[in-house]
Amino acid sequence: MCPSSESFDVLLVGGGVIGLSIAWELAQHGARICVADCREMGREASWAAAGMLPPGPRQENWPRCQAFDQLAGLSEPLHQAWHEKLLNTTGIDNGFRLTGAIYLEDEKISEKLQAWDHWGTPYHRLDAIALADLEPNLAQVQNGVLLPSEAQLNSPRHLEALESVCLKSNVVLKPHCQITGFEKTGSRLTAALTSDSRINADQFCLTTGCWTQQLGLSLELTLPMRPVRGQIVQLDGPRIVLQRIVNCGPRYLLPRPDGTVLVGSTQEEVGFDQGTTREAREQLLEFAYGLCPQLCEFKVVQHWAGLRPGTPDELPYLGKLPTWENAWIASGHFRSGIQLSTGTAVVMRSLLMKQQAPVDIATLSVTRSNAA
């Protein structure tokens, strides 16, 4: 194995939205950062995500909220700030737009309303007439809720902007770099190992999404993480037919400013199979056409799948790893990776730089009961 002369303050293993966001946040505070990924940067679950940004609780209500919800509240205003800073620094518009969202009433709407009341999040109940006034192209709709503060971004453009700003911030990016294990001395990690080299660092953080379980074994870490496939269909048509995101249970229609509409998504336990299926495509199109018949005039221009990192309670693992003094994790965000990426970056930067984190993430530790 060839020795390496490179040494960093922090090595992030995994170059998705979480890894790149933490890298940029740390670099802005003067840290020497390396991000290693066995594939291209940001081309897995983050790239495949639709890019919806639901709101979180207002800060004055955080003491009454769980850590996940506080993280959402921290992330929400940061998305606007990051959009502006990324645009000014890289010239790349990540597509951030405050479009608002419609939530169609279902058996779980009362839970959402209770949470929004608890958070201090403004919303408006809509009867069929009011809903038809807002979105006249929706069909057979009775009642719903308008959430004005929900936003969206274009995930691939956001990842491109993050990669660009990391390079401009002197972050060392190592795509196609497979980390196979770690060199250890006592209770500390000293280097990450590849097939022919080593990467030295003072601290190490796993941001490898649904692949974290395999890498964690080399650190005596057993996590019940699994890949959950989500498929999305993109439609393109002659005109804009929806102004807002439309949520119907776990599925949605996400209209983009360019007139395209994303239809998602499935939730499939198929291991690491990233293929798309005709069955899912037909189900998604049936959902889209039933909800908005004018989408029948649109063409299917893309159909893709991504593997979300799932955990038993659908909450991420954040914080220090047991046993090791200088090893950390930020993974398992499931369907909320894009949404929580900005807040996760600030929290992990604080912890890695031995500062007070704005959110207490103790309940998101890998040592919580479901992580056994």
C-alpha cells in the first residue's frame, strides 16, 4: 500500500448531499476537508430526490419538539440563505422556490394539522371550492390544506452547485475512491484505507447513505439500515398546469417552473436494486392522470430510481460513534436528506469543531434502542 502525504482535519466518506453540505460548512470555518466517494459525487439518492422542502417548527417552539423536527426548523431558513450564497459564488441556480404546497385530506391529515399547530406553522383549510380556485386543474378533489411555506429545489442542480462551491472552497473531492477500511491506533482512527493508498485525517465522518451499514462493520458498528427504492417519473408538456406541490399521502405532483412535473414516488424493499419497473411507471402515471387529467397530454421524458437510506424508525443517525474518539456519523435521513441537509451540516460542523450545536441530537444517536 502506498503511503499518503495528504492529511486533513476531517474526512467525509460519502459525497451525497449530506457529505457535500457538511464539507462546505466546515470549509467556510477554515477546516481542511476531504470528501471520498466510491462513485461520482452526488449521483445517488440525493441526485434522484424530488427536492421538496417542507417547513419545520419556529425556533421559539423547539423546546417542545423532537430533535428531528428541530433539525427541520433549523434547515428551513438555511435553504434560502444557501440558495443565494451558492448562486452568488458559483453562478448555479439550484432552483429554490417558495411555491407552497397542497395537502389533500386523508386519514393522516389530522396528525399533520396537529404538528403544524404545535410548530406554529401557518396553514389554511380549503374546501372544494377554495381548492378549485387555487388549482383548477385538479380533478375530483374535495378538501385540502394549503401550506404556504413549503418550498422546493432542483436536486441535480443543487448537487452541482455544492460540488462547485466545495472545489472553490479548497475541499478535496475524491470520486471513484472506495474506502475499504480504517487504520486504527487504540481508540482512534488514523487513516482511511483504499486498495492502494491511505487518507490521513484527524476526524472521520460516515455520510454514505444506505451503504453505511457495510462500512460500519469495519468500525464494529452494526446498524439496521436498509435501502428503500423510490421511483419518480418526469412529465413534460405544453403549458403549466399546477402552481404548487400537491401531496396525496406518500405520493405527490411536483411542478417545476419550466413546466415539467415530477410524479413520485414508490417505496420498495428490493435491496440494492436501482432499476426502474414498468409496474411502478404505470402506477405513478395512473395516480398523476387521476389527480390532474391534463397531464395525459404530457410526455414521459424521464423515469429513474434512487435508494433511500432507511432506518427502523425512519430517523437519521447523527453524532459520534461509540468506541472511537474521532469517528462520527450523519446518515439514514430516509426521505428527508435534501430537506435536512442544511441543518445537518450546521449541527455536524459544530460537533466536529467542538462547538455547541444548535440542536440536541442525543436522541438520534446510533446507541438509541432501535439501533441495536
